Amino acid sequence: MPVNLPEIIPASLTPIQGIRLGWAESNIKKPNRKDLLVIEICDGSAVSGVFTQNRFCAAPVTLCKKHLDAVKKSDIAGTNVSGIKALVINTGNANAGTGEQGMLDALTTCQNLAEIMSIPAESILPFSTGVILEHLPMDKLLTGLPLAVANLTTDNWADAASAIMTTDIAPKAYATNVKIGDHRVNITGISKGAGMIHPNMATMLGYVATDANITKSLLDSMTKKIADLSFNCISVDGDTSTNDSFIVIATGKSDATAITTPNDEGYQEVFNALLETSQYLAKAIVRDGEGATKFITVTVKGALTLDEAKTIGFSIGKSPLVKTAMFASDPNLGRVLAAIGYASRECESLADLDTNQLELYFGSLLVAEKGGRAASYKEDEGQAIMNEAEIDITVQLHRGNEESTIWTCDFSYDYVKINAEYRT
Amino acid sequence: MPVNLPEIIPASLTPIQGIRLGWAESNIKKPNRKDLLVIEICDGSAVSGVFTQNRFCAAPVTLCKKHLDAVKKSDIAGTNVSGIKALVINTGNANAGTGEQGMLDALTTCQNLAEIMSIPAESILPFSTGVILEHLPMDKLLTGLPLAVANLTTDNWADAASAIMTTDIAPKAYATNVKIGDHRVNITGISKGAGMIHPNMATMLGYVATDANITKSLLDSMTKKIADLSFNCISVDGDTSTNDSFIVIATGKSDATAITTPNDEGYQEVFNALLETSQYLAKAIVRDGEGATKFITVTVKGALTLDEAKTIGFSIGKSPLVKTAMFASDPNLGRVLAAIGYASRECESLADLDTNQLELYFGSLLVAEKGGRAASYKEDEGQAIMNEAEIDITVQLHRGNEESTIWTCDFSYDYVKINAEYRT
């Protein structure tokens, strides 16, 4: 079961004006399962995205980038629309490592949906997630498209969250809102992912929509910042997938005034609400991490650079030895210290890290200092913290002012079981 | 059980003139177990070492480096002796993360052994391996020292290999020999390690001795090259330990002529024999990797730089998703391609890797090309290769002439079990 991930309450997922969602069961991998989702986006919306940095990126990712680029160029100067009118997402098959046929299949998907919805094919962003290296079963997918479109409604976010799941145990969704002046702005999002999770990015999809009115160029920079503080701060197994995508949509349908620069009224509130939503959705992926029994927050403070802080955070958060110890509720300080010590492999400036200066905390308990176990440390107190399902690890380096937080889970028998049996 | 690791035959481990070994059972972690080893080195030997790059390196590692430095400075100009007269190795406790007390304990160990053997304390290199963050039980260790010294003999290599084991299932040793002119030169070595294994370096110890006559400065450069081609090419779990050390000893007792430059007669033969021994001992660690059921060789060819080749090799060799698929004998090409694709995270020049140009082979079977599954690939042929205990993966990048080979193992339930229960 996911670690402290509350069940989603469909009624709490506020519809976003200008967005409709429709799903279908198209038997892509298994029958009787929602596996196709269409998201319709109203005219005038701004749409921004960040994508996997995997060189083997999937055909739909390549096409998404091309379509986002194409509509940018065709924009009328001075307007802020991005020209994207629909997203189409299938689960069960990643359409990755599929060569030229994969690109043709992604294009055909867009063209078919374009015909059904009477919109240009270039205004559609396609996404796929699931098994790599198998060709999309196009007959099934194309049969599902008109069903998904016929299904479009505004209050479908909970079903949409289910329709994009792969090895996820639980659907992931979140909604919040803020006020700009007298006007309410809503934010609702969904995500999926459980394995092959690591920054830049993971086997994850994330879609967040708001009715705020934000210019396309500003939304682009906000989306990048938000991804770096949410989906790029999680690790389940250190693997980076071929298909990861994070999309933010601003429909502009609320009555609040437009936001065109970071100094405008409401910018910070909307940024924070988008970040809160994205962090919730990112952490939900870790809570539902394959085989996870613990949710672990690693905060590194007092670093010289942000890179130092992130590298040490992930060095701890990726270590199979740390993660198996966490699974065993074993306060194995040594493995955490070793992971701090070898972080210099991936961050040159850490080569002069003075391990005698740093402090290590489990929760608020000082466990190590001066290059060894803290004199005040009592194993039973460390054990009590390890027995919890939520574990906070903090490293204070005392060499600068930068800090970073990452989220990870433990490494259990079930991780091996899930991934050894995935294709069978 | 280790993967295809032949049992060692004590009689095949040729003694090295000038080297004697003695062990003791000193109850450091468990009773009735060889856990202390002394290696006596004759005067005039050259001794070289490479050590962990972990910033939390153990007290004995710090002291080893200091003693190697000190004797270097005290050398008489023109002579080639390194002045190291003994090694002392304990298992069961790593003396790492032990602060000032740890350094005192390592010093005390050297001083006690110095008194027993009537040699200077600075001529002794100390090594520890085992649990981190616990103080050495000095009373037990010091009681064992005279017993180990009393035990010194030349034909004790098999027992020595057992005396340095921690989570190892099997002892690891290898011997070979070469001819320089009419004279035979012998090489014999031992190693230990099974978990926390990754380059630069792993929870491993390796000791190789030869009776060849090699100058200290030449042996230093040979040792570094050999480490890069052997112990720095293995990964079990991606963790780098606090204690790793690799030591090469040349006693000069054979009748073969001295080797002072790479152009001298016998240099290449001795280098190759030392490399063969070190690669065998390094691969033995992977074959005995915690929970290993498969031995996996990853070769990356056609890279622009050696760094590209190594990074892709380890990206595949470290991926928990690849390693769990190997455990399941699942020819999951997609996970291997994904791991190639995200290697650019750790090697900038791979950002322009053209995935359509590369070929992936399992054994001699072409499995992927042109960005997807090879047209000729048949799953049952891939499956047949995956069913073997020894699996070769080859990536041909077609972008340069550099290549690299790394060795790794699969990721099984037993890895989790061993590491979740290590301290209990």
C-alpha cells in the first residue's frame, strides 16, 4: 500500500474552466481498464511543458516538443495563446524505442484525434506510458479515441487520474485555490508514476491546470522552476524514463487580472499554489513507489552550492544500502555517512568536504558529528525514529548557505518482485 | 552461491618469496572465525596502494596513506624500497566514522604490532573492514596480534583469503606466473568484497604480491593503471565504501632482471600477469556479489571518449531495473536502452548521442538498432541468452574508437534480505 497517501475525493477536485476530460477503455495492454485519456483545452490557453532528458526519448515526447515549437512560431505576435487544443495520453505502452514506426504511430494518433475534434493535428500533444520497445496497438487506440471524446466533461479529474496509471497502486490528484484581489483562481492536477523514477525526469506524467490568466512566456519559466522544485526532487530507483512529461495549462478563464510578469499582483500566490500542487503530486509518486513502505525526506543544509546539496541528497536517496536499511527500520548511520562521503564522485566541489564538520540528524535527533557517532546518541532513540513510516534525514554541512530537499522511499522485497515480474 | 566462482585450491597458490602470512581468531565480531591477518614483507620490497575516494574514509585508510608517504620521504635517494614491512588487516569492524578514537585505535594497532615484530610503526599499513561507526574492540584485536605473528608462514595464502572475508560467501585468490628470459616470476593475490561495491572503490580489499623486481615509482604507476582496469570496473550496488584498498607488493626475490621502465624486458609480461590476477580477483567479488545469481559483462564500444564508454557501462550496470530484469532472466531490452539514454546525466558529451546509430547485442545476438528492436530479433533467442548465468551485453555506439568493459551482477530478493538484516 502507498505510504500515507490519502484516497482522492472526486468532489474535491475542482473543475478548471476551459478544461474537459474524457477517458476510454481501449484494451491497449489489459481489458476492462481505463487506458486512454483526452484533455480538451479551450482557445486562448497557455500550455507549457518540460520533458525527459533521456536520449532514448519516446516518439510522443519528440512530437510534443515539435508541436509546442510549431504553435509558438505560428502565434500572432503579441498574443499569448500557445495554440495547444488537446492532450492525448495512453497507458499500457510507452511507444519508446520503436524507431520510425513509433513516430508514425504518434502522428497517426494526433491526426485521428484532430479529425474527430476538428482541430489541427499540430495543436495536439501526445503522451504514452507503459512497456518500452513494443509497437502501439493502433487499431485498439484509434477505436478508443471517439469514445474518449464522446466522454468529455469538466468534472472528470478523478477518472482522469485513474486513466493514466501504470504500476501505480493509487490514483494521484490534488486541487487548491488562491485569491487574486476578489477573484478566486483554481488549480487542479493529476500525476502518475511508481517506478523508473528519478529527476530529469522519471516514468511519470504530471498535468496541472489553472484558470489563472498567465502569459505563455511567463508560464514557461514558472513551469521550469516548479519542475525543479517538485518532480525533479524525487527518486524511487534512480532510473530515468524515456517518456516523462510535466505539463502546466493556464486557461485564463477566471475573472482575476492577467499575470504577465513576476511583479504582478497574484504572481507569487499562483506560483506557490502551482508549486504546492506539483510537490503534492510528486511526493504522491514516491509514496506509491514500487514496494515502498517508508517515505523519506532528505534535506541537506549549509552547502556551498545548490548542486552540492542536491548531489548529497540523491547520494543518500539512491543508495541501495541506505534504502534496504530503511526497509529494515535499521538506524544504520554508517551507510548514510558513506553515501555522503562518496557524493564527491558526482560533484567535484565536494572533494574538500570536511566530514568532521558535518552533523547528521534523524528527525530532530543528532546522530553523528565530528566524524563519528554523536556522544549523546542512543540507539533506542534512533530506532524509534526508524520505526515510523515517515523518516526525515537532515545533513548540516556547515560550509555555505545553500540547501535542498529531496524525497525518496525505501527498497523492499516487493520492489524486486514487481520489477522482476513486470513483463510476465 | 557465487556465480561460477571456482573453489580455490590452496596448493595452486604459489608462495611469493619474501612474503609470509599469519592469521588469528580474535573474536572481533564473531567467535571461531579467522578475522585478523598479518602480512610480513621482506626488506627491499616495493609496495604501492590505491585507496577509496570516499570523503568519510576510515581511520586506517588515512594512516595507510600517511605511512606510505612517510617512508617515501625517508627513502635513501636512488634506492627503490618503499620501507613498508608489514600489513595488518582485521575484519568484522571497519573503524570508519569513528572520529579521533578511530585514529588512535589504528595507531595503537600499528604500535603493538611494531613492538612484536621489532619494526617501526610507520612501516606498517593497517586495514579494517566490516561494520561502520562502531569502535574497534582493541583488547580482542591486540590479543590476536601475537598469535597471528606466531602463525607466519609462506604457504598460507588460502587461509589469508578466508581471514579477510566479511559478507563474502567464498574466499577469493588467484596465482599465475610469467617468464622473464629464463627466470620465472610468480604472482599471487587475494581479495574480499561482496556488497557496497562500486568503483573508486568498493567495500573491497585486494592484495597482490609478486617476486618480480620492480622499482617503487614504476610499481606506483602500474598499480594505478591496473586498478582502473580491474577493481574500478566492478559494481554490485553502486555504493562506494569508506575502507577500500588495493595493494601491490613486489619483493624482488626472483632471479629475473629488475624492471625500472616500461621499455624493460619483462615489463609487459609482468604487467599483464598482475592485471590478469587483479581482474580475476575483481570479477570474483562480483561473482560473489550479495544475492547474485548472474554475472554480467557490459562492453561499450565506439565511444568518443573512455569516460563515455565507462559511464554508459555503469549506467546499465547500476540500474536497479536492468538488474531486477536480469534476476528474472527477462530480456527486457527497453530497460537497457533507457539506461543508455540517461547516461548523459553523468557525462555531458553524451548529450548529442544519436540513439538511431547505436546497436545493442545480448551475447552475439543483435537485439536493437535504428532506435528500436532489431527486425531480426526473436524473443526466444533473447530468452535463451538471459537463461544463462553469464550474460554479455555489448553496446556499439558508432561515434568513436574508445571502449570499456565493466562487470556487474543481478539484483535479487537475497540482496535486499542480506542488507536489510546485516546488523541483526
